[in-house]
Amino acid sequence: GLQKSTKDEL
Amino acid sequence: MNIFRLSGDVCHLVAIIILFLKIWRSKSCAGISGKSQLLFALVFTTRYLDLFTAFISIYNTVMKVVFLVLAYATVSLIYFRFRKSYDSESDSFRVEFLLVPVAGLSFLENYSFTPLEILWTFSIYLESVAILPQLFMITKTGEAESITTHYLFFLGLYRTLYLANWVWRYHEEGFFDQIAVVSGVVQTIFYCDFFYLYFTRVLRGSGKMTLP
């Protein structure tokens, strides 16, 4: 799937 | 944001508060691995460097500040205020065996070779092994106070809920962060043995968890 960073996660 | 991630963050916060209050009220850090707490403080420090550069939401910013403050406050309780009760003899895990491979891997396997991204990757890999000194200390002393096991339960539960969050985000948003997911699976696997003991020993009301 599309790879996005989890920077919106803690 | 989804219910899995929100409940995961709440479990994480509960775990950190349980530990801090346990040390603060008992005025002792007996049975607590200062090394693991140092590693967690390092995890938050290297992961939340974007605290002032990338605003995501009030919730995100507040939680990052709370995690950082509580992590450093816990470390200062262990190594300063109640250092006489710190059992450095039992807290003998060689953290360099964690830091060197984790640092090496974060240079090899990352999404982009920039300082912020490598530090974020380092924090993700480090978090998956940061609890090992604490688990090692429990096997060494052969026991853990029940409050410590509750701390470990919520800490293990938080990343397990994050795994559910990533399944949900993959299903809903086509989102998949390989580094975070693989590390999260490894991190949760380290808790499996503890979860077994927790459910079979502590929740049976035997109070203290004593290892076989």
C-alpha cells in the first residue's frame, strides 16, 4: 500500500 | 485518529503515570530498571524533535510534552531523588548491546538519509527493545511487585493496540509504515511471555509475580 510516515503518531 | 490509536495512547499514558506514581508514593524505585527508563527518555527525545517544527494537533503536541516531562521526571526520581533505592546490581543489562545495533540499523534501514528521519527511525527501533533491561531485571530478581506488572501490562498493551491501529489505517487509508509496523510487532513479541505470566499469575490474585 501507499507508504506514509507515521509522523502524525506518538 | 482511530479508537485503537487513541486507546493505545491512553494505555501508554496510564503506564507512564502508574510507574511515576509508584516510585513517587513508595519513595523507592526498587525493582525498577533505570536503564529502561533512560532508553524510553531517549526514545521520546529522538522521536519528538519535530515538536516545535511540525504542528500536527493540540493533542499531538500536548501528549508529546507530557510523555517527555514524565519520562525525564521518572529518570530523575530513579537516578537522583531515590537513587539509594536503585538496585543497580540487578539492573545489569548491557544497553550498549541494544544501542549499537539499533543505531547501525537506523543508518541502514530508513526512509530518507536526513538527521531528523534517522533519529526518528532510531527511536522506533530503540522503543522495540527499550523494555528488555526491565524484563531482564525481573528474571534476575525472580519477582516483580504487582504494580510494576500493571505498568508493564499497559505498556505492552499500548503497542499491541497500535498494531490494530495500523491494520485499521491500512484498511481505511491504504496506509502502511513498514519500519513502524515491523518494530511494533517485534516490541509486542517481547511482551508475550510477560503477558502469559501476567494473566496466569498476577490476575489470579497472587499479588506479586514470581517467576518459576
